[in-house]
Amino acid sequence: MSETNPFINAQQEIKRAVSRLGLHPAVYEILKQPLKVLTVVIPVEMDDGTIRVFTGYRVQHNSAPGPVKGGIRFHPDVTLEEVKALAMWMTFKCAVVGLPYGGSKGGVVCNPRELSPGELERLSRGYVRAIAEIVGAEKDIPAPDVYTNPQIMAWMMDEFSRYKGHNEFGFITGKPLSVGGSAGRNEATARGCAIVVREAARMLGIPLDGATVAVQGYGNAGSIVARLLHEMGCRIIAVVDSTGGAYNAAGMNPVKLREHKARTGSVRGFPGSRPISSAELLTMECDILVPAALENQINASVAGQVKAKIVAEAANGPTTPEGDRILNQKGVFVIPDILASAGGVTVSYFEWVQNNMGYYWTGEEVNRRLEEIMVRGFHEVVAMRRLGRDVDMRLAAYMVAVKKVAEAMEVRGWLGKAARMMASGREVKLA
């Protein structure tokens, strides 16, 4: 069970980083649990007049570096353990690229595909009302995640603005451009991933021109990563989504693939391709593998068969700890999720900055700033990997991130307080 429990996995990565850095055990005691966990019930009037009650969560992991930041997912399989793990990952995702945020996450247990637009709007507004006391532009800034989108962010922003009595554009990111959104936000996660793939390929001496790419998950992130890598010269040979897959050794046009999916609901059946399963895609011969779906896709049995040279984790937690160990033993270069998928929160940070100052950047400026941050973050992790000796990229990324968060906790006096609690045998609690 622990192998696929994302919360336990995240704790293990923190413990490894704290130990390798030689930090005081109080660092781990603070970071191993979120500072605040809120569970809410959201009654929603359905279109037929009945009332249905949904369960929602908001978890705030660590606010030492600044206000916390993290998405909201609407999914039938949302659990509190998952949301706690995602909030932890957000702390380190922000830290590894140097953003002035801690991490948070939210979720509502629901299937948005079964809700009408009106029901979805009422659920979105109800969730914001339920968490309104603990969020805000200087406290906790939500954003889109699985099955949420700019329209849902707009409804949430509007509801929070009603609650506050004035416009609060900076309360949430991932909004439409007409209500304070940022240029470049839609492509940000994918663009950040493509940038670090390019840097890794350069470092490893893998020419991108003609490099073969397989993408698991062909939603927003996966399809845009495929397009950007294709523009860099890569050959997209395999993609899968939740209903099927497509393979063509000669390569496929990612834009036409996305158009095909928009028309048919799946990449399956793309002209000139043959069907492929997700399991086949993960273990096929390719230069670059991009898992852009859900957690725990590359476990021990899958990892033993992975043939890619680079695995770029566009999804959160796609590789289990045992799978990660096997990939590293095989010499696969893994770009961990907290780095590979940090482009989204980086441009969310840009959106928050623009909201706060009331001045908005062009798409070109957003992409230029994103490039600078992702390139710097990648090379900081590579430098830590070399400094640490025998440290894999995931551990190096956590070491970079934990070191930054620990420094913030130190100067704020949190570590001294936690150390005194530990010395007296008390449980460490700072919230």
C-alpha cells in the first residue's frame, strides 16, 4: 500500500533530502505534515431541485516562504491523502524554481462530466464559500488542476469577490484573460516541461532533431508538450489518453492528433496509426517518455521495462519510489515532477504578480521569464546532483527545495521552536 500512497511517498522524499543535507531533524518534523487541513461539505441544488452534498478539501502544507499556492481538482477519486501529498509537492515545486510560495492543494469529490454547467457553477461557488476564511491573495492562492479550467476559476474569483465586497483578481490564478488572467498560462506546464527536456537532451548529447517521443496522457499538458517538442524537431511516435492510443513509427502531427481527439473524443483511430495501450507506450523504444497522466503509472514492474533515455514527469507523482530506484539503476535520466511540471505554477506566479500591480505582460515576455526560471532551476538541480555524488535527479531536486524552505523556516524562528518541542518530548505543532 505504501508504494502507491502519494502522501507516504512524499514524506520519504523529504526524509531522504533532510538526511542527505545534514539538517536538524526538526526540519523533517515540520515538513512531514501540513500546517492546516480543512474538510468541508458543500450542499448543491441540482437541476431537478434535489440537494446533493459533496465533500471538499483544502490543505496548506507550509507557508514559511510566503503565501501558499496550489490547484483545485474536481475528480471522483479525490482523497484527503492525495490532496495532502499534492500540497507537499507544491511546496517543493515552488521552492525548486525559487518562487516565493509555500504549497497547498484543494479537491472536491465529484465527477464534473456528470454535472450540468449550472450544477458545476453552483458547486464551484459553494466550494469557495466553504474555504473563504483561509484563502486569499496574501494567504492561499488556488489555481486549476484536474478537471477544472479557466471558467471554473472565473466563477470562483467572482464568488470570492462577492464575499470580500470588491474585485479580488489576485485570489486565484488560471483565469480567463478578460478577468485578470495571464498570457501564456494555458501552455505554461507543457512549455516548462519542454524547456527542461531540451536542457537535459543538450546535457546528455541527445540531438532533438529526430528524437522519438512517447506521451502518456493527451490532455492540455500532454498535447502541448508533444506540439512543442515536435516544433523542436522531435518525432512524436506514440500517444495515449484515457480511452486509447495511437502509434506510428514514422511520427504523427501533434496538432492534427489534438484535432482528431476534439472530433472523436480520443486519439484512438488517428489516421495512419495503429492502436497502442498505455502499458505498451510506457515500455516502448523511444528517446523521451513524458508521463502526463495520473500518479503511480511507472511502478517497479513497468520501470524494469522502460527503454526511454529521458523520462520527463509532466504529471504529479507518476513514478513510484521503487520504480524510480529501478530507473536510476538502469541509467534512465529522470526529470522529476517537482521540476518538470513547475512551469504551470511559475506562470501562475506571474499572473498573481500582474494582478497585484495591475499591469499585464505580453505572451513573449511571459515565455521569456518562464524560460529563465526553468533553465536556472534545471541547472541548480543538476549542480546539486553533482555536488551530492551518487544523488539521483529526484533527490537532488528535493535537496534544492528542502534547503530553501528550511532556510525560510530558520530565519523565521520555526526551527528553534520545533527543536525545543522535540527536546522536551512534545509533538511538533506550529499552526
